[in-house]
Amino acid sequence: MIGVFGANGFIGRRVVERLARSGEAVRAVSRHLDAQLVQRLSGKVDFVEASLADPIAMASSLVDVEIVVQLASTSSPGLGNKFNAADIRDNVIPHVEFLQACVMAGVERYVFISSGGTVYGPTTAIPIREDHPTNPISSHGLTKLTIEKYIQMHGHVDGLDYVILRLANAFGPGQTFRKGQGLIPAILERHRKGLPVQVVGDGSARRDYVFIDDVIEAIVSSIQAPRGQKQILNIGSGESRSVIEVLAGIEEALCQSITREHVVSRRTDVDTNQRDITRAGKVLNWRPRTRFNEGLVRMLKEDYPSFLDR
Amino acid sequence: MIGVFGANGFIGRRVVERLARSGEAVRAVSRHLDAQLVQRLSGKVDFVEASLADPIAMASSLVDVEIVVQLASTSSPGLGNKFNAADIRDNVIPHVEFLQACVMAGVERYVFISSGGTVYGPTTAIPIREDHPTNPISSHGLTKLTIEKYIQMHGHVDGLDYVILRLANAFGPGQTFRKGQGLIPAILERHRKGLPVQVVGDGSARRDYVFIDDVIEAIVSSIQAPRGQKQILNIGSGESRSVIEVLAGIEEALCQSITREHVVSRRTDVDTNQRDITRAGKVLNWRPRTRFNEGLVRMLKEDYPSFLDR
């Protein structure tokens, strides 16, 4: 059985649906499960409402699980470095305890979604390969890196298989603006409300935007890869786009112009972020298949159909 | 003023004495202060009994401190991976909170004693340079590495100067067997009690043993180095010795033979450990000056004079 932890998030929901559609035995675990999701997949997925911070609930949710897909996270890149100790307490410690529970439960493989945008820190080479130094400059990046290191330790000491996916900026249908994450839903949300879009600095900061279904296929390939994996892999589109270019792409998709205002820069952001995805191609036989503009249109059709009717 | 935190340990005491002898203004902070140490240095050193886990006490102990030497640690390499979450809770979190307090207090430089023996993990190249991958396989190594990463983050984001010393196995006078750390005092203690010395595996595991006063001079050089340091430096003898060779060295210094017994190997140990100390030589104009046998004799004279009388 595949256990998906953090099953109610943007990526989690889509992973669960994709696995259920393929007829896989899936247990979907989350602190809060969405009633619609549960209803839609009832009978096909074993839903468990439990928190990563509850060791007993976690241990029981691991029964019969061979492969864990870990997406649960309490930290948020937007909060900067104001809550470093709280991030460790609420995010790293429960995760480290969960890892030990996985080892004790006999889990064979651990698929972890890490942060390609924050674990590397200031870049010394572009595009960034997986062996680039990892010196995060944000609490979010540090918690992700620390968890990566604990996973690698259990890989070495306890023989746990792992695939750590250092994910670029995923976007697509189902991405909500709730948590202050995601440039594209933030732009669409401001535009929907008739507010100007806030552009940080001069809008030249480049990110790698990868379509959600390409991410899902990378996770599925990580689940299906042969035994003996100890992998850290960049997952992204392999391209980078500035905020200004993203805005232009959205304007094109909408056939509308978007008003904007410039705001001061956040300090802990890494300015350019283009990852080398060659390794994931070799190891997982995976590559991103959705072009940026195609992904945008699919997102608009599903999440903002009214925009396209205008 | 120089603040020495963890001032009551093997290294801490000797740093405090060395700095006081040079006429430096020193504040010595520890959870438990030794009455003899306090008495011997009274009037020369500002002693504060306070725990790293007490944020208010730490903030007040940082008043007027420009340079922090951080030696406090609750984790122990000998405990393996049984207490991963506790190690993070009791060691990493107080340390991360302390770092933020240092930044708020305007501390200019942070000198941190890290673990050259555990932060690198399985070695891919010998001798180990500072840019070697860091994938610890013990909880102790992971806590040290995590703290290093937080220091580097504050270096980048807040402009904090830092010198991280990745220390080999320090030995010398004042090293006690209390915590189960240190091969040489362990050997001497067993021998003193008339018990056979326990040799792990076949005794071929090599470590880099550096004399305490060479370590102290590396710390003093780190304190005195010009502004603008963002350094990670290996500190060791630059040589490695097997357990069998250490035993032979002690037998030679004592002119006595030592009985031994072989026990099974601990799993999380890294087997060979020789660090490249070139960088510390360049940055700090430092080199180890005490030969292994010379250090052993000095240790025996101070801590085990009865052995030499026989």
C-alpha cells in the first residue's frame, strides 16, 4: 500500500487521485481532509485524518504501508526567518519522529518532496545540479534540508530506500492562494478582485515553474522505480521565467492586460533559480511534458473559467 | 568582551584560562560552574551560571559580548541514533534561539566548535577537505551540521561573522571519562582500574587526535582574525592513528603493557577520518605544534601522575 501524507494539499490531492485512478491501494493521510475529496474517492482510497505531530496515529497509519509519499509541511517560505525555532519544533521534530516510525514499521521507500527553490541557497553555478552546495538562507529551506539529511541517514544506517524530489515552483489547477504561496494564483486572485498585482522589486526574479501533472508523474515514477534507490533529484521545467515574463504569459492566455504595482524585495529570497533536471530524466525516465502556456490555459479553464468567458 | 558558552567542559575551561591569562575580558557561561575554576579565576573572569535553554538568562549573558565562543552541547556521539528528536529539541532548538539572541544583541562574531568526525559522514575522499559532502550518519553529527547551517544563514542574512571549527578528536589534560567520550581517557581509566581495555572491532578504526592546547590556539586565532570572516575550518593534527596505534603510543609513554578485549562495532561510526587542515593554516595562520607522544606525556603528567611513578 502507498501512504500519501499531507494528502489534502495542492500536490497531495492530485497524487491521491492519480494513484486511485491507476488502481493502486492508497491510504491518504492529512490533518484535515476535505469532505468533497473523501466523497469523490470513497471506496477507492483509505482516508485517515491524523496529524504528523501525533506519533500513535502516525504509527497506526503506517500499518501495511510499503511506500510513503511525504508532502506534509507546516512551514511556509513566505514567513522568512521570524520563526526559526518554531519551524524546527513543529516541522522537523515530528518529521524526524515519523521517519523513525517508518523504519520501525518496515516502510521500504520514502518519497519526500523537498524545496528546489530554497535548499541550495545562494547559487554558485547555473543551472543548479543536485551536488551544488546546500546553504539555505531561509528557515523554510533549512527545515527541508535538515529533513533531507535525516532521510539520508536512515537510508545509510537502516537501508531505507528514498527518493528526495527537490521541487521547483509547481503550478496548476487546484493551487489556491490560501497560504501566500504561488505567484500565479496570487496574480490571478488580485486580478479577479480588480486589484493591481504586486511585483516584488523590478520583477526580474526568475523561477522555474513546473506544471502540477508533470510533478505528479515524477512522484509516480519515484514510487515505481526499481528497488535500491537513494536519490536526490531536481524536478522542474528546466527553464526559468521572470515575474514580468509570467505576467506577460498570463496576459496572453487571458487576452487581457493586468495592472501592477512594485513593492520592496523580501530579503531571504534567492534571486535566480534554474535547476538542472538531467538526473531525474536518467533515473526516473521522466521529463516535463507540459509547456508553460499550455499549463496556464489548463489552470485557467479549471480554476478561473469566468476569466476565459469574458 | 568575549563570551565563552559551555565554559565548564574540557575545552571550555582551558579556553577561559587561556583568555584570562592574556588579559582578555571574558564572560564564562555554563549550566554548572566548577567551584574550583570560579575560585581560581575570580576577579579575572565574569562567571555566569545559566543554561542555553533559558532565553532570558542567555540574553542577559550576551550584554557587552562582541565575540561568542560556543562550546555548549547536550548531544553525545556515543548515544547513536536512539534519541534523534530529543537531540533536536534539547540541542538544536536552544542553539537556534541563542543565535537569534546573538544577532539581536549585536554580537559581531560567532566561533562554533563543530564535529570534524561526524559532520561529513561516509567519506568519498581522504583527507577530507571542508567542501567534502556533509551527510552525517549519526544524530550527533546531524545536530552539529544543522547548527552550522543556521550559523551560515545568519552570516548571510544578518552579516554575522563566523568561524566554524570542525574539530577532530581533542585530547589532553583535563579530559575526563564522564561522558563516555574520548578514547585516550577511556583507555587510561580502564587501565587504572586494572580492567582490560575494550577495543571496538579489530581496532583498525583511524581517528585524528589533536592536542588540547593546539585546539585552544585555533580558537584564540579565530577570535583574533580580522573582520569579515565566514569560515568553516578543519582543526586536527592532520594525521590519523588507529586504536591499536594509540594503545601502542600509551604503552610506550607508560613503559607498561595494556591488556585488551575486542567488542562488536558501533554502527554509526565513520571508519576513517583524516581531515585536510590546509585551510585553517592559511586563514588563521595556525598549525598544530604538539606531537602525539608529547601530548600523551603531558596528559599523563597532569592527570595520571601515579602512572609515571611506577
